Amino acid sequence: MTTAPNSAFPIAPPRIAPSRVVAIVSAVILLATILPPTPTAGAASDGVMFGAYAQPRNVQSGQQAAQALESALGAQLPIIRSFGRFDSSIDSSLNRWAAGGDRIVMAGISTKLSSGRVLTWREIADAPAGSSIHEHMKNLARSAKRIDGEVWVVFNHEPEASFNQARGDAPDFIAAWRRLHDVFRNEGADAKWVWTMTSWSFEVARIDPNDRRVADRWYPGDAYVDYLGADPYNWNLCRGNPNETWESLEDTITPFFEWSSRHPSKKLVLPEFGSVEGGPGAKAQWLRDAASLLKRPGWRDKFEAVVYFHDDHSDTAGGTSCRWWLDSSSSAMNAAREIMADPFFSGRAAAPPPPPTTTTTTTTTTTTKTEEND
């Protein structure tokens, strides 16, 4: 109640007719069923996250390398990629720092030990409980649990590649993958598993379906995989192969994208990707074209993340000169900055609104104080 000026008598508030109250309530209910909710922190993104692995330069630590890249990009990366040995811990200083900044930790696990010995996949698959190999698996799981944030595991990426042949064959790899996955589950480590092949493994079947590198041979099964991954690169003659000419990202990953239709419930990740320089501005355009591809209808719905390999794959003795660095030219770095300034790639994109619902509202008679006054 309010009082009139110079009066001690209260003034009753304006009365609202019952019909108007019912109309207002009905309008509010209708709006609630049509309007999308306001995005909140932690909501699912409508974009494709653009992360990176940053190779340390000079005397940098892994964390310093990642920080330097983020500083150059002018943005925080939503995913940080790391690599570790089988007897290391996932909660390294780099990964703790990444998770502490609300970044996703993409942790690579090799079968190599700190001693230099390389475990075979069959040794991992058949390791008895209580053995040193089994204890290494439990330590990996427990260290993942200590990460205060989201962890994605990449076990022995590109298993079909020639440099992995000494580790075993496809059935051995699948058995090792499943064993490590089960140890994580038994230890209560809530990690996402990113199965990662070379991009060529999805294409080689068109040439020779009996090739040992065919992707299907190496798949552990939907129950053991959260994301499908491929590592595509635009080599452009950088390692001396005359058949590896300039290719767009679309050229290299279309076979992977098409193959993924066999597993429609799985989203896609590029745990590594990169390009060398071509002519002036060519790498910058390659990056912009890649960004446009990932925004294309159909593609944007299938991809969860891409992780750039900010590294130098050059080997003077071996005759290779593959400079993947994002700052291999000012134009390439400017293109990368543009990508990271786009909420679609930075992890800041709002969740897509749900489709409008067609809720039928039944209005019932409700007695309110206003109606009583009428």
C-alpha cells in the first residue's frame, strides 16, 4: 500500500481483472517454451575447439612453450596436447597448469619407458596383475584422476605407421588398448579415449584393401572409444616424396570424414594437424580454408576439436624440412590469430538453442489475492 500526498489514508493498488492475470500467466508460460535458455558457463559449445601442441624451443619447458603460443595468439587455447611415456604420470606440471586454466588435457601415452625400452602391445595386454607393467597402467589411471579437469587419452597414436611395427600387429594393439582402458575404468579414472590414426589409413583401402594399415583393422570397438581421430598433414614435398604435393585439409581428411559414417555416434578429432609454407601467403590461406571447412554444415556437427602441431619436423641429415610452426611466417600467425579470435574455435561459442517445443498449456482457474478483491 502507498499513501496519497498530505493524506494518512492508504491507496489500494490498481486492481487487475482476472482475465488479464490469466492472459499474463499464459503468455509467460508460452515464452518459456519458445525462447532458448541463456547460455551458462560450461554449456556445450556449438563450435569446434582449436587446440595445440607447443614444442618447447631452446630451454623452454612445456608450460612455457604453451604460454608463449597463447601469448602470440592473443587467446587461451581450449585444449593442450602433451606426450608422455608409459611409466610417466599424466599429472605433469604442464597438464596440471593446463587443467588449472580450464583447458582440456589431451594426454598422449607411448609404450616407451624412461629407460628407453619399448613395450610391445602384447606385453601390455597380457601383463599379470602386480607386474611392473600393470603397475604402470594403474599409475597412469591414478595420475589422470588427480587432474582437476577433463582428460582425453591418446594411446599409442598412429599404430599402423611403420615406426610402430616393432610393437606388434593390429590384434595386439586392440588388446593393449582395451586392457589399458579397463584399468582406467577399474581405477575410477574418468577419461575420454581418442583413437588416433594417420589420415592415410582411411584412404589406403581404396588402393589395396589388404594393406595392413587399413583403419578398420585397428579399431578397438565403439565401447572402448569416445572420439575418432586422424593426423593429417600438408607435407608439400618437405620430406622428399615427389607424390606429396600441396593438399588442403579437405583433401587429406575427406576419406576420414566419409569413413566415420560407419560409427555415427562418434564425433571426430584431429589430435595433430599442420601445414608447411608454400608460396607467399599460402599457409595462411590453408589455415583460413581449414577454418571455413570446419564451419561447413555437416562438418561442424561432426567435429569436436582440432589440435595444431606447433612443431618443427625438420631433419637436415634425413633431408626433411617440415616446419609446422604457426609462426613460420607472419601471415600464417595472423591467420591463426583470426581463428582464435572467433568464438567458434576458441571454445566460447554458445550452445545451440534447442528447437522450439510445441507444448499445449491447459489453463485452470487459480484464485489470487487480486481476484478476491474483485
